[in-house]
Amino acid sequence: RQHTRPRNPRLCAPFSDASWEEGRMGVKSFSLHAPLPSWQRLDVWPFALLHLLNAAVWAWECTLRGKAPPLCAPHLLTMAAVPFLGLLQLVAHLGTYWSVKFKVMCSMRKVTSVSSATDV
């Protein structure tokens, strides 16, 4: 079956007529993927653990000072970790929208059957 060039020239602007005629415009490879549960996603669980670790360090610092955690002023490192972790989590979350490869790495698993795949 002969492929015809799309009528809209803007769709093929970066490609020359020669590359279209030689058949180099096709899909080179593909893989089938299914989404991971949210607790297994690489843009969720590491940050949940780091936030819990930061809260545990803050509570441990407060018990060393002999004060209850809500009334204890946190250490500078513990205070700086909250916005830093938030920024890292934001970049990781937005990275799943910016890059298809990063989204697949963070939130998808490869599957072998077409019936179980939700994304190609």
C-alpha cells in the first residue's frame, strides 16, 4: 500500500521529501505499558518516605530538648528540608508531564499483552 504525504505542509516541515519517500518517517519501536499503583510510583513513595523521615527527625530533636513536638522550634536543617523536598517533589511531578520517558520510568510498568496495556 502506497503511503501519501499529508496535505498540511506544516506537519512535515522538518522532514524533507526524500526522507518521506525513503520510508524513514515510520515508527521505529514501541512498547506496551500499564500504570503502577500510586504507592509504587517513583514520583510518590520516595518523597513520602523522605517527608516522614524529616518529621521523625524533627520529633526526635524535640524529644532531645525535652519539649513536646508542636511547641518545639525545629532545627534549621529540618526547616530547610521541607521546602527543598517540596521543590524536588514538584519537579518530579511536573517531569512526568514534560517528558514521556520520565513518565514511563516513574509511573508505568511494561506489559506483554495488548489486552492489559493502557498506554503504548
